Amino acid sequence: MQRTQRLSALMANESRTADTRLSRNDVSVFGVRHLSPMAAFQLRKHLDQVQPTIVLIEGMHDATDLIDDIVRPQTKPPIAILAYSQSVPVRTLVYPVARYSPEYQALAWADEHGVPSRFIDLPSEVFLALQDQMMRRWEEAIAKETSASEEETDPPEELAEPDVAAEPPSAIQVPVRRSVYSRIAEQAGEDDYESFWERYFEHLEIDGGYRSAALELGKQLRQTEQSEQENSADARENNNRDVAENLIRESFMRRCIDAAIAEGHQPQRIVVVVGAFHASALGDELDAMTDSELELLPRLDCKRTLMPYSYFKLSSQSGYGAGNHAPAYFEMLWECLTNADNGIDIGVNQVAPRYLTNVVRQLRASGTHRSTAEVIESVRLARVLTSLKHGHAPVLADLRDAATAVIGQGDRPLLAEPMARVEVGTAIGSLPKGVSQTSIQDDFNEKLGSLKLEKYRATTKSDLTLDLRENRHAKSEQAAFLDLNRSTFLQRLSLLSVPFASPAASHQSSATWAENWQLQWSPEAEIALVEAVLLGETIELASAFRLNQLIEESTNVNDAAKLVAVAVRCELLPGMLAAKSQLQALAAQASSIADAASAAFELMQTIRYGDVRRFDPAPLIPLMGELFVQACLGLVASAQCDQTAAKRIVAAMDQLNQVALQYDDVVDEALWVERLHELSSRDDRNPTLSGYACAILLERSQMDSEELSREVSRRLSPGVAADLGAGWFEGLAGRNRYALLARQSLWKQLDAYIGDLDDEQFTRSVVFLRRAFGAFSVAEKRAISENLGEAWGTGADLASEVLEQPLSETEQSQLDELNEFDFDDF
């Protein structure tokens, strides 16, 4: 804090002498590419030569007070500085560094030599404000475009005739501008910019060569940008924002350099580490930002913290300087460079054998053997490939090609996973406890430790199975309820949308005491966690606040019932009571049968968890009964619907039936059976739902074979329209099929019914029969064919054999005609 206050006081002095401005040319500027191992290696050599009294580094200016934590011995990169706004919508800015980042090595060198270091880029509050303005402009533009498209109408008739002389829109070719980096790579004879950069910069071992080359590249990029701005209106329009932001940033950097000079540091003893693009713009030719200009910059109130980062996240970022497509590979290059400096290895030439050896090790670990001779041969091939492009050592593209040709024997997919592990890796950083953490991060880390979940903080997915029952053999209460407390913690993270844990499919879905999770840490999880601090200082407080938000936003009984379940799983008793009150209020209003049934079913599931979740479900039981009655009373009226709505009601009937079976002593089961009988007998309701009601009654032993036979005769009679009869059978076949297969009379009646249909009626019946039989298994269909064989008098075996034969041309033609029928109308 003292460092920041002192720097701010120095920078507040706007008066500068002409000598101060001129002396900026004498400052030692080192242009880098972020996450460049050769830049980091040669930068340390440059620092050894200059022996600066201060090191200035491109980075968020107001994050300078985090430097001491970044360079702590216990801090293990990759890590990142995270800035986040304190208002909604939350804007975030991430500044990652790896062990081989030149910025990190500059900070480490300064710490090792007792030299002060500072960040000199715009403050995070300005960056976030600029980002917020940009995002709002995008949102407004999208909204405006959407509104315009919705209001668009057909042109008047007199304007509708196209201009025959004009070129049709499909023939107009819009030129696509390729990036300057792609053009640089092409001119150098490389397939992509990454290969160009690695060959001409990462392998540039000549002392001072990297600094000179990066400075020249930065100048050329600036000249190219300026030329494109002058010659292309499109480029001016697209790049105006980027250009303006770069000019502001560079003006602020010059201000910071002047502040260091004003503090008494000799320009020759100041080293400035910035991106190569900015390196040539920090001299005397342009003025530094003034106090009045600084005051005009927008700001967004924010905070900053440090967070662990991952190589996987670095590899997934894109854009020049924003990420690194192969972070583990470039750390390997860094190790080879530093070992060579210690007289152990031979620099960049050692990368090829290391990379290819590690690929083979990964391949062997997966069960595929490759010999040492193949590694040697692939190293030779890689060096031949790079010699064709006059390279000093193989680049990653050469190594991939050599590995594919020799180790993979031409099979690139075989090497995809081994190469990804060697190139990207699974490394994640770590921070000492309490280092620049928000309160919610500290709470998260404490919970990981107390719940023994620290080993799951990895970039690879891990499965976790929980038994929520009390472990009666445990010696302490904490150990006895370890899995239950784990579940509560993970459920709260899920409520906060922190992507650390996600529910997995359970092998025992009916067990109320079992939970399966998949855990995987990612920087996105850390960012989501930090954003949640706006809701509360701990995970419990934040999740309680979020639950209350959702309760206030809920508008139907189904959503409210789900929130009751969420509150129980998160062990948030006040939230459970609030959700219950909201559910009661909504239940008093008219609700659809689907919503009421789903809410009753959700409450049933929650009540079943009562014992293992250590909460009293008694207050929820009357509410479940109330919703159950409401859904039952609306069943018959709702069944007058089309097939689309019928699908939702079928699901609701399933849920109501399960509630009635599980809690027959609590809910009005007699009402449920009565409503099923009424729906089953009604001819003016959706036939599929009537058939489904009949199936449930049959399953519950509320309908005997004689009653079923009478209902089949009534429904499948020649006078009944085909879509009504077949639709009813579709509903009947929707459940308990084995009971239907055992009833020979049913299949005789169905066969007679279909045989009496004319061609048009048969075609209409196929709509429903197809859906009905489509859900049957192969064994069930075979049993049907055997039943039909008995009905036809041909015998079960012969009927099954005939029906399993391939279709004849005539039969196939008839089937094709049916396939052309528009089934969507039904």
C-alpha cells in the first residue's frame, strides 16, 4: 500500500522539465511477446547487464501492490491477476503469467536483487470501464439490429421489382482481410504465425538478438497498421477502438516512466518490459499523459486479487500475446534454455529429443509400445524438416510431423492425446494461504481442506461418489457426516453456478442416500467464485442470497417446488421456509396439471431425502397433498388436447402415480383412481391419454381382464375412426407391456380391427401404431409376432420367421409410400 501511495504522489506532479522528457530516450526498453521463454531468458541476461535501479513492467498499474505476493517462494505459477467490477453486470479482466513469462521473470529478478518493480499499464478500473463501454455498445447494436429485423416489412409493390441491371446479392464477393500475422507467416514460408514466431524468435540464441528483432517487428507492425488505416476505410472503422486504446495505454506508460525519472532513477538504469508492439512508442517523440487527461478516463469501481491459473486455460486463449497454444511445451523450452545457461544442456537443440521422448512415454502409458530407435529416427526427421526451412532447431510443427510419420506410423489421431499431454499439460498454479484472496475464495479453500477435497482441485475430471448416510463407525461428528457435508458444499457451489462440480448419472437413481459428482477445477470456476463475492462474503451467505433472488423471481409452482428442494440440498433452512411460503402462495392460484404434478413430485423427492438431509419434512407433506389434489382435479379437463400437450400430461400422470404409490397414506389415492377411471371411460378426450389411464389402472390392479376386453372391443371396433382407435392403443401400450403381451385376446382384437380398415383409415392408424410399437424392444416385438401367429393359426415359430424376413420389393414400395405420408399433422 505504501508503494502505491508513494507512486501516486509522485505521479500527481504534472510539471516536467524538458530535460526529463528528453531523457526518456535513454531508458532501456525491452519488447517481448507475453509467455515467450526466449524473451524471459534474454531479458534476465539484459537485466544482469544493465543492473537497473527499477524495473517497469506492462501490467495493470493498480495491481502493483500484488507484486510481493506474486514473487513469494510459495507462489507457484501459472497464476493470474484478476480484476473484477463491484457492480452488475460483473466485468472481469485476467492477466495470466507462467513461470517462463518475461514479466514474471522480470519481477523475480527484481525481487532477487532487491530492486523495486512496478506495473505501468492503465489501472484495472480504466480497463474495465472501457470494456464495459464496449460491451454496452455491442449489446445496443445487437438490440437495434434485432429490433430492425423484427420491424422489417415487405416493400411496396411498386418497389418490389428488382433492378435487372444490378448484380444479384449471391454474386457479390465480400473481400475477407487476412490478419497481418497470417501475412507475415506466409511471407516467411511458414504455415502459421506460431511456427514463424518460434523459428525466428524463440530459437534466436544470439545475445541481444531477441531484443533487437522484437523491437524491429514492433515497428513494422505499427507501420503496417498505420498504412492500413490510411488506405482502408473498413480498417479505420474496425480498428479505431484498438488504436485509441493503444495510444491511451502508451501515453500512460510514458507518464509512469517520467514518474520514475522524477523520483531520481537514472534513465540508463531503468528497464521497461512491454509488448513488442509498444516498445518503439515510449521515447521522447510523444508526450506523456497529463493529470487532466488522466482525470478524463472512465473508471469502474473494482477490486483485484490473485488466482491460480492452468496451462489448459492458457492453451485455449487466442490472439497475439493473449495466450500460448502449447504452454507445457514452451516450459520445456525454458528449462532447456536455463539448463544450457548452467552448462547442463545444449539449449533449444535439446527440445526435440525431450518432446519426442515424452510423447513416446505417454503412448507407452496408454498401452502402445514404441522403441527408442523410433524416437531417434523421429528426431533426425524433425531436424531434416527444419533444415529445409533453414531453421536453427525444429519447431513444434516439425516435431508433430516427425512424430506422426515415425512414431504414429502415419496415424495422427493415435498421437492426439499423447501430444496434447506433452504440449498443453495439466499444470495448475497455487498460492499461499491468505494471499490476495477474497473472503469467499478463502472460504472455498478452507472448505476444500476440511472436507478433504483438495486432491480434486485438478484440471482433469474426477468422479466422486457420496453416501449421505451417517457413518456410525466414525470417531467424530465431522467424520460421520463427511459425505453429507461434501454434498451440501457442492450443492451450494452449483447454486452459485461455480463450474467446479457437476452432478453425474447415478447407478442407483432410486437411492436417496447416494450422489455422484464429477469434479474439475478451471480458472472459470475461480472467476465465478470471485464474482459470487458480490452476493455474500462466504459460500453459505452468497448461496442464501442467490436462493432468495430465485425465490422472488419464481412465478409458478413447479419452479418454487424445485427451489424448496435446492434449499434442502444446500441446508439453507431460512431459504427453504421462504420457498415453501412462495410455493403456497402460487399453489393458491390456478396452475396447469403439468406444473402441479411436477411440483407434487418434486416435493415427494424432497420429503424422501428428509432422513439423510437432517431436516424435518413434516411441513411439506400437507402442501404435497394439496398440489396432488389440484392436479388430479384438473386431469380430465386437461385431457381434451392435441398430441403435443398430451406428451406433457403423460409425464404428469406418471409423476402423480408415483406420488400416490409412495405416499398412499398421505395423499388422496382414491381420488386419483377415480379420475383415472373417468378419463379411461371418456370418448371425448385425447384417446392416447384415455389409453394411458387404462394402462395405469391395469398396472394398479384396478381393472381386470374382463373389463379390459370390453374396453378393447369398444375402442377397436370398425365404427371407431382409425386415429382414435390406434391412438388409444398407443396410450395403452405406453406402460406395463409385459401384461399386454400375456393377453392373447388383445392381439386378436387388434388384428381384427386393423384388418377391417380401408386403405385411407389404415394409413391414418399407422401414425399412432408406429409410435406405439417403436418403443417396444426386439424381444417384445418377437413376442407380438408370436401372438399374431397364434391368432392367424400359422403357429408362433412360423409367424416369427416370416416377419423377420427381409421385405420384398412390393412391400418395400408400400412402406416407402407410407414414409411419404405427412405424419407431422398428427
